[in-house]
Amino acid sequence: MSDEEVQVLMSLGLNFSQARIYMALLRNRRSTAKAISNASNIAREHVYVTLRTLENLGIVEETVSVPTYFTAVPIQGWVSRLVESRIKATLESQEKVAEIVLKLAKETQKETVQEESSQFILIPNAENTKRRVGEATMKSRKSIDVLTTPWIARQSKVAFGTYVKTLEKKHVTRKTLICENSEEPSPETLQFLSENAKGTIPQEIRWVPKCKGIVMAIFDGKVVILETSAPKDLSYAHSLWSNNLFLLEMAKEYFELIWETAKVMKPAGRQAK
């Protein structure tokens, strides 16, 4: 077995011994604990304990026989389940961290002088943009209005998904406008609708044809974040953060104007007229 194969399995959540034992078993198809120990260079007593763990994970199966044989479940039969479990655990961890950070911020009741006086802040990279979006999302109490492209909408779905439980508890309403320079919704838009129907944060979605790729989000009518680079990939996003009342009023009026004329979008088979 190669170190690369073991590293890949470890990245999915298995530890070193589990990865080596699984690879040894996969190579030999059907083996006893002794044979697995020899193939993986792991002590037999540790092999028994690890095999039980792998059985509980649904990765290894035991044959009732004398001697006892073990077989590896084909990787395609369990890898997607393990990946989904890792993603879910990561999102839950991120949400807990975000809640703790917000709680500490409330307890201190301190705002920096820069934050209080700043009305326009240029954000030059994607990481800081994500941080600002996360902060504004967590502080939202009433509404989040988003004007975006289908590509950015699908990428943002993961980011907003991090805060889903918090937003649900606060009953924050969401409106999303998908903006496209086309006559009909693109496959990306339809895919976003399909994914949204499976549920992250309840929201109303409308679609705007023949529209330039403007991306902005308004949080409680108090903060607006505008993408200044109009990228197809959030990794390259540059943006402007502002609490300027004049800019906020223009952004809200622009959003509501488009919202009123946009087409209500629902998953396939439930399209609004």
C-alpha cells in the first residue's frame, strides 16, 4: 500500500491504523486477523480492536466461521457517507465557534472606534469578505436580502448553511434574487433551486432575466456588502462593506424595484406563473 493511499483515507476521518488495516484488507479481499496483522505491520491485538471499530463504521464485514475472516466493504459503498459526515461535523463546529464569538462580543459590549466611524471599507480578498458576511449574518435579526448570480448563489449556500440553526432560531427572513444575462434560467440556477428545496435556510427566490452580474447583500437594512470584482468564483471576490445610510437607501430601493418585477422561482414541477 502507498503512503498516498493511507493519507487519503486519513483525510476522510480514519486514523493511521484504521487506514493501513483497511488497505491491507482491500488488497487481500478476505483475511484473518493474523494475515491482516502481517500485511499491515500492526500488532494483532491492536488489529482486533481496530477491526471492531471499522465494522461499526460499516467499512469492514466479519464472516462467521472458524477461523474468523474479515472482508473490506468496497470504498464506493461508504466513502460518500463518510465525507458527508465530515462536512456535517465541520459545519456544526463552525456554527458553534461563530455563536461563541458573538456571545463574547455581546458580553464585552465593545465596538472599536474604527468600526463605529467607518462607513466605507474596501475588502481586498475572499477570506475577509467571508468573515464580514459571516459577522453580518450572525448579527442579523430580521432580514437578509441578496442579489447574486447563480454561480455565487451556489457557493454562498455552503457559507450560509454554517449559520442555519442560528438564523432559524431568530426567524430571519431571506430574499434571494438570481440575476442572469439570459432569456431563461440556466442549469446552475435550476440546480440551486433543487438544492434549496432540500432545505438549508427557508427563503424566497426570484429570477431576473437580461441582468448584469451584480452581487450584493443587505443585512437588516443596516449593512450592505457589494462585490466590486463580479467574479464567478468566491475565491477571487473583492468587496465593499458599508453602513452609510445614503448607500443603504439606494441599495434597498434598487433591490425592491427588481424584486417586484422578478419571476418567482420554485423547484421543477412547482414553477409559479
